[in-house]
Amino acid sequence: MNKHPLTRNKKTGLLELSEHTYELRDVKEPELYRGIFDFGKVPKVIFNKRQVPMNTPEEFWITDTTFRDGQQSAAPYTVEQIVTLYKLLARLGGKKGIVRQSEFFLYSEKDRKAVEACKQENLKFPEITAWIRANPADFELVKQMEIKETGILVSCSDYHIFNKMKLTRKQAVEKYLAVVKAALAQNIIPRCHFEDITRADFYGFVVPFAYELMKLAREAKIPIKIRACDTLGYGVSYIGSALPRSVPGIIYGLNYFAEVPSAQLEWHGHNDFYKVVTNAATAWLYGCSSVNCSLLGIGERTGNCPTEAMCLEYAQLKGTTNGMDFKAISEIADYFEKEMGYTIPPQTPFAGRNFNSTRAGIHADGMLKNPEIYNIFDTEKILGRAPTVAVSDTSGLAGITFWLNQYYRLGEESPIQKTDPIVAKVKDAVDKAYASGRTTVMTDAELDEMVKSADKKQHKMLRTGVWAT
């Protein structure tokens, strides 16, 4: 037991007993939490009604794993593609480094070429970090490439320790500490990836191990980092939810009992239960400075937390973009689709083709009157993406009017009105198409041809930009 004196919390002004009382429980049988995780049933969310305080750091930021977790879950990226995306990440994060770091593989010659090419860009942010296997040869690679920080896998649930690694908890801790010491000996910042933390014995393994790491960090004067990995997306943000699934409980426990400073704490989540963005934001709110994400959420199985989503979440929580360039999100989306052949689901927030598009006539009517009614914010100003209408059998006169004004870029000075005869003619043509059995939305090219068929003179005026005259 390691005892420390009373300390005054600078944030609250209250006296607190800083006392670490959790020791490693070297159990003979694995703790698999079968009451929660019965493999033949949907896992349960358990509540103990214990609430921990929010402890949001003054500074928090995003790290990116597009070139590690993202790349291993997609078609291989070329060096040129990696460099382009890296530069776009830098633009997105801005000069203040809201997108603070990006991690890379070092295994292959191509991986190393990509790292060198990105280093040649001389960008302060995102800082290049590594992800390696826990062996001396990989540490040597990190050192040769002059990378200051690397991720190290330190699985922490008994599912992994007993069933995958075939070790005891004590043996696992000894192995992990030896690896961390090897990194410290080479003056490399270890970022310990606590894999499967949402199924781990938190007070019997996670806290004692994390506390030992913090002792090592103080001795070495090197800030060892801890990445809390929600490997299967089990984390929940509900107030009063119980460990091991409670995100507030995990972050609070690492901060308070293991004495991990917020700046050395990172959250890495997956989206298996649709909770990835909320869990990441919750980690920020409860004391974690860093959340680890991937562009478009591309990652293992259901994916990681989308980098672009957390950039928008940051702006909502801070009330400022703090120098981020959200138009880079639209450029990233275009690059993935046009240059990399990746299909983004159309409804994907902020990046999909239809995220700010409507089909319903009643919505289009509202957009015609005031875009604030049905658009989340000024998407053209913030993301460089004007709102659109997808014309179908439900669009009505309003939808077709909106499409005409947007497609021909008529502006606020001389828009077409719903009462214009051309609108009724195009609607009639659209209705006939669906009456004949059409089931898909109309394309821009088809609608443009319908306008031409309805009135060639007016179509020419619209196409040549002389409609106002």
C-alpha cells in the first residue's frame, strides 16, 4: 500500500486523501463478468447509481489513427495518398493542433517511406507517432526514424490475458513493465494501449498496473501515456452505470486512483453499439485530454470514432473552432471518393453526399423560406457544402424550385418562384416518370434535360447565366 499526504484540490479547493489502496489481484481463474457478458446473449448494462464528478481538462484535443487502425481496415493506402491525407489533417486541426498527433505503422518499407514523406512536410501538427509490436527490433525502428512516441499493446482484460496470451495477471504485468522500461531506456515516450478495458477488472488489474506506470513515469521524468481502449465498443456514458462498462467511471478511476494526469490519458473507442462519438465526448468531459479517432470512422469492424465528428464535437463543447478548418472535411470526403475509390455512405454526417440534402417537399418548402429551418448550420459557409434537394415523387413544387435555384446558381437576387410555369412543367415530367414505375431519385442530368424539354429558351438562359436579365 502506497500512502500519500492530504492534498488540496486546486480546482475545487477541497482537501483530499490521495491514497492508493488497490493492489494487483493475481487470480487463478479469469474474471469474465458472465453476468454482463453472456456470449449467447446481448451484453447487459448494469447500474450501481454511483456518480463521479465531471472533471473536464482546460485543454483537450484529438489524435488520429487513420494510418494505423484505419489503414488496416481498408484497401492499402499509397504513400502519395497518406501524405495528402496527412496534410489535410493538418489543415483540419489548424495551427493550434486540435488534431494533435497521428500514428503510423513502421513494419514495411512503404510504411517507413510514408513516415519520411510526411516528415518532409515539416508540419508541427499532427505530430507523427508510431505503433509497434513489443519487441526490441521494433523499438530500434522507432529510434532510427527519430520518432519520440510509440504505442505499445498492453491487453488488460482476462479475456486477453488468460484466453489469448495464456498468462496470469502477474506475468502479464511483468511482461508489460519490461517492455515499457525498454522504451524508457531509449528515451521513447511509451503510450500503453490498455486493450479491452471495458471488460477488465478495473480495481484488480487496471488501476494497480496504471499506478505502477505512473511511478515509472515520475522516476524516469518521461510522461508515460495510457490509452483506454474500448476494443469492442462496450463502453456506456450513462450516469450511474457500473464498471467495467462505465466511461465516466473508467476515466475518473484512472485520474483519481491511478493518478494519471489528464494530458497523459487518451480514449480509443469502437462503434459496435453506436456509442463511439458520445463515449469519446464523455471521456473528454470526465478528465481525458485526448480522444483517438480515424477519418470517416474507418477502422476495425464497425470502425473507430470519426475524426471529423470529434472536430465538430470540440467546437460545440468549446464554442469555438479554435483555428480548425472544417472545409477540409469536404475535401477529405471528396479525396476518399474520387481519388481512393472509397464509397462514403450518403447519409454520413458532415461527409456524405446527402447529409444536408432533403427529399420531402415540406422540408424543401421550409428551406426555400429560410435555410435555418432544416439545415443544421450554414453548411456552405462552414463546410463548403451548400444544402441540396434530392428530387423524387415526394419533392413537390417546393423541392423542384429549390433544385432549380441551386443547380443553376440563381442566387438570392433573382430566384425562380414556385409559381413559375417551368416548375409545374418539370414536376409534371417527374410525376410521369414515377407513375411509370421509377423508384430512384432523379439525377441532375435528368432534371436538366426535363427543363430543356419544357422550355428550351428558358433552359438556355439558365445555363448561360442570363436568367436575371
